[in-house]
Amino acid sequence: MHVHRGGTLKVSATQFIRRMRGGAQGHLMLCDDGRAYVVKFQNNPQFLRVLANEWLATLLARALGLPVPPCSIVHVDNRLIELTPDLRVDHGLYQSPCKPGLQFGSQLIGGLMPGKTLDYLPDKQLSEISNMEDFAGILAFDKWTCNSDGRQAVFHRDRIVKRYKASFIDQGYCFSEENWRFVDAPLRGVYARNLVYRNVTGWQSFEPWLTRIEEIESERILNIMATIPFEWFERDEIALAILAERLMERRFGVRELITQFRKSSREPFPNWRA
């Protein structure tokens, strides 16, 4: 393990485990801290800034107290890529080797040993998860950061606890994907099933996360941005500075964005009390 700029911990990949599903074609890899990470590479088939978006959004979500996986900057050596035929990116008509260097890594929820981790639960089990209230928190977060993808979650339980807990993954489409232009729409950044919102009864259901968003200081955002590897945003520091300004400006628009979702055809909050 090494320290990257800004004092950020960096780990090194030691072993390829398997390819993962998803548009960014992540690879599950074991690293020298003994943990397994879902690693997204710079030359993934979506766009380079997926890595910057994942890093910034994950650390902002953690700062707000939301359950997202720990993440790290993962160094993948060219030698490991050369020795591992599966470390490839599929571009449709052709494949290319994964690019060596610094990549984004999200710790695998549940690790390599059981527990049990699922990406879908039947309604009964979903209604019994231990942290249903966090879906309101991540909704506020996704509206603030303009997540243009549907909200993704996985559910994990250990051998002792029977109820599952949700963890929120895949933040790469926050900040309006690669352009950082913040194009809002009522149904962007929301979870596909209304069941997770059934306990929302009013603005108090979005606390403490909504207040934490509104009160976050620019210094905290800038400190996180200072740890993003330059190559993840092509050293476009002007664009990064503008992104920080937009996040500060948007803090007090989150309530209106949630209201637009509340009034949408989804009718997501049946128990909202006027």
C-alpha cells in the first residue's frame, strides 16, 4: 500500500479474480491490503470520468453518512495485465488490454467469503431491510449530485443477522455523466421500486442527510477533489473548479428536485403528510 496525492491511500492489485457485469466492465481483483475490489479502468467503454465521478461521489456520500462501499485508488501494473488474458476491455468490434496505472476500486460488499450479497430482493425481504430510511438519504444525495442513472443498490447480510442491509453502489453517472453539466429530470437518480420510499412521510424523513447537504462546506468538497488522480479528469482543473461551484450552488435546490419527483407520475410517497 502507498499514499497518493492528498494523503489518499493507494493499493496495488495482485490478482485478477473475475469479470463483473455492467457497462463499465469492472474487474474483481485482489489487492495487497488483502481485500477484494471491483476495479474500473481508465479505458473502460463508458468514459474516463467514470473514475473521477465514482471517487468524488462515493467520498461525498460517505461524508454524509450514507452506506456506500469503502473505495481506494488501485494501481494495476502492466506486468499483471500482460500475464492476465482476461484483463481486457470489450469495445464491441474489438478488444483492448486494460490500461495500466491508477484505477478506481470499490471494495466488494461482503468480501469473498460468505455472508450473502444479492442485487435483488423479493418485496417481503426488501420491506424488512434494516436501513430502509437510507433510501431517502441517497435520494437526496442523487438529486444533489444529478445522478443520471437509476439508483443501484446491493443487499448483504452476515451469517448471524437475518435481515439484509442495503449498500449503494455505482456512482459513475453522478454529475450528469462525463460532461458535468447537471441536466435534471424528476425520474433521474431514483430507485426502480417505490417500496423503498413507503416510510417517507415528509421532509423529516430526509434528515439528517438533507441538512448535511445544505450545510456542507466548500472546503470539504475541495479537499476530496484534491485527491482525484489528475489522469482521471485529464488535468482539467478549470472543469473541476466549476464542478465544485455547481455543487455548492445546488445545495439549496435539492428540496425542489425532491418535490418534482414527489409530484411525478411515479407517485413515490403515498404516505407523505401535507
